[in-house]
Amino acid sequence: MAMAPEQVLSAASSHIGKVRASNQDSGSVGRHLFVVADGMGGHAGGDVASALAVQHLYGIDRAYDSADEAREVLFRSVLEAGNDLTHAVEEHPGLTGMGTTVSAMIRVGSQMVIAHIGDSRIYRLREGVLEQITSDHTFVQRLVDSGRITPEEAAVHPRRSVLMRVLGDVDADPELDTHIVDTQPGDRWLLCSDGLSGYVSERDIAETLLTVDDVELACHKLVTQTLSEGAPDNVTVIVVRVAEDSDVSPPAESRMVGAAGGAITYESSPIMRRPALPALLFHPLRALPSADEHFEPEANYLEELIKEDRRRLVRRRVAWSLSVIIILAGISGGAIAAYQWTQTQYFVGDFDGVVAIYQGVPENVGPFPLSTLFEETSIELDALFPYEQDRILDALPAQSLEEARAIVERLRR
């Protein structure tokens, strides 16, 4: 039997954090609809993107006859919010590249209807067990799903913030995840940006939801825990409790927090404040995020990333084996043969600030490098996206000269 809306209690809190100069997160709580959005786009656009998305979805907070109806409306509304972002970029070209995550949930009786894109999260706490309902749309999550790295390794992976899906003007046809999940009295639901999940452990999150019954106090404590960990990013938290009886106070009026809670402005604003260094230096999960920690890479680059990690693993094993062979062989014939093999390999790297093709492998045997400069290009490293710069500095391996030149051509585009 469907439960009355009064049996759901909710609260929301959003904080700028200790480093950011503006809050690019947005959130909203209503009688039926709950939304968290984490904007991105550098100094122009992150707050606009999240606010536009949340304000658009705010209009569908109503009762629905069925979960299927709610899912259809929610799915369509998220896509319409994406169109709002596209139109905003057309009117304000300075916002080009802006985007936002969206994690939204509609309560329909004993079911929760969910739509999700990006790396904000929705959790359900039931009978003391915290379960992540949504899946992060990140590069490292793909590596976790394929068994190539562990969740613990993903938490400190240098590419942990690379989003594979995002709502914004970079993708005209975004791919959303939608779910219908059951809920029951006693459940606690948490919607949050990665400003919480990236800095506070799931164990601590579960403990707070278990021990703090009041939803307002639970939100406050979760935000406080983030601040105590340095809070390099904005943080937005929504806690929803399904009451175990109907004798509870009605929920507060619908409201929006973060960037969506104020008027939208389309002017640029600075990104960083002076960081709180002591807290950041000792943080166990993350380093200080860059100004553009989120962006949507092209599909070709995502495939290249997967190939790169595979090649890097092979390259390291080959380099280690090669070193052992050289040391154990102790003869010039073995060393010459090993060196000749390295010269059949190529990689794309940095040469005095420009992209260059090297012959060999980016390893050394003692003081002796196993690579030489083969060909310089006209591509300056500073002209590339920060993410591309990191890949070049790490060296992009290629199985042949043709493959290396193909990588260079992709960088030109």
C-alpha cells in the first residue's frame, strides 16, 4: 500500500567548502522530488549549469499515479534541462563547455524513481547496511567494473575525476541511468555531490545516518565531517527518511540550496580561495582538485585511455623483465638484442614544451635511456587540455610509428 507523502522527512544542506570561491553545487528537496547537481566548467558556468538543471526539475515535484509515469517525466525533464544548458551557451558563448551531474529521485508510494548522470551519488541505508544505488560515470569506475583496479585504488587514481557522462552542451544526446527501487519504512536515503563521497568514508556516512535520527541534524553533521577533512570541493547533501509510522510532522516546504537557491548570473567568478593546507596535506582520500576537475572527454580519448592503461601495464612488465635480462645476461649480445627490441617501439611525449615522437620506450637502464627523440611537432603542450598534457607527460605508447603519428593527429584536432 502506498504511503502518504507525510511519512517522508527530508532536509538539504550545501556548503561552498574551504577552497572554492563559489558554490557550483545545487540541490532541491520537495514533497516528492529530491535532486543534487554538481556543476563544472571552470570559472564560467559550473554554478549556472547546476542551477539551471535543478530549477528546471523543481517544476515536476508532484504526486504521480505510477512509478513508470514518474520515470518517463523525470527522464524527459532531465533531457529538457540539458537543452536549457545548450540554449544558455548559445546566448552566452563564454559558458561553452559547462555541464553538470544530476542525481534525482521521485518518491511514488513504496518506490523511488531515480535518474542519474555523472558522479554524484544516491545511497540507501537499510537495516544498518549502506548501499550505493547509482554508479559513477567515471573512467576509474569503468576500470573497477572491469576488475582492473580495486575501489581502494580508484579513490586515489590520478584520473578519478574524469567524467564519461555529463549533462551539458558537450553532448546533444546524454545517456541517463534510470531505476525504480523499492523503499520501506525505516529506510534512509542520501543524495550527495562528490564533495561528500570523495572525502568522507562510507563507514562514517553510514554511522551518521544510523545514529542521527533528525534529518536536519544528519545533513549538518555530514557537511561538518567534510569540512573537518579539509573540504577542497563544494559539498551538497540531502537526507530523506521514510518514517516508520504516519504520526510525524509534515515535511518542510520545498526549497533549493546552493547555486540554485539564488538568482542565476552569467558572469565569470574566480575559482579558488587560498587552500587550507594542513587539512589537505593529511587527507586520506583525495588531493586538492584542480579548477577544472570535471570535464567530458571525447569518445576517442576514452578509448585511448583504456588502451593506454593496458599498454602501460605491459610496458612496465616488459621494462622490468628487460632490466632483469640485461643484468643476468651480463653479455653484450643480450644487451644489444634487448636494446634493438626497444627501438621497434615508439611513444608520444614532451620535448621542451612541445609534443614529440620518441623511438624506444620511456625507461632507463641505470643512467642509460632506452629512447631517442625521433620527430618534433608544432603542437605546444600548453595549448592542450590539462588532461591531455598529463597524458603526454606520462608518455603515450604506440606500437608503431604510424600509430604514434595518428595520436599526434588526434591531438591536433
